[in-house]
Amino acid sequence: MIAATPLTGNRMAKGNAPGTWFEALADAWGQTLDGQAARIEQMSDSVGQGGDNPSQITKLTAESMRMSFMANSSSSSIDSVGKALETMARKG
């Protein structure tokens, strides 16, 4: 059963594409978090180059909080799916 080892070996897809749906889930979360991190980095650079007015700092803070929420959601969803796969593997 491929789901029993979702992040190692047995890649069915070609290239860098994920081989299992669990890998696809993790990859999607990773890309989403990378995009948010890039957004924060860009805003931070803008603030660092003199755009340190209250509205920009507030927007940067909000984006940082969004990143925290997204990271927690990513961790929780991957953990939940992993536990469900583990339970299914034991019953299978």
C-alpha cells in the first residue's frame, strides 16, 4: 500500500511532481506557505527601506499573523491526515 509510506520512495509521478495524494497535499501547503513568506519578505523589505508608516507596519503584522495561522493549519491538517492513514494501514 503506497499510503503507508507517503513521503518516501515509490514515486509514481514523473519529475518533481508528488507521487501520492498525501505528498500532493504537503506540496500544496509548502507552495502556499512559500508564497506567503515571499509576500512577508517583500513587505518587510519595503518597511526596511523607509516605508515604516503605521499602515504598512499594520499590514505587515496582519500578513505575519496570516502566516502563523496558515502554518498551524498546515501542520494540523497534515498531522490529521497522517494519523488517519496510519489507522487505515493498521486495519488494512
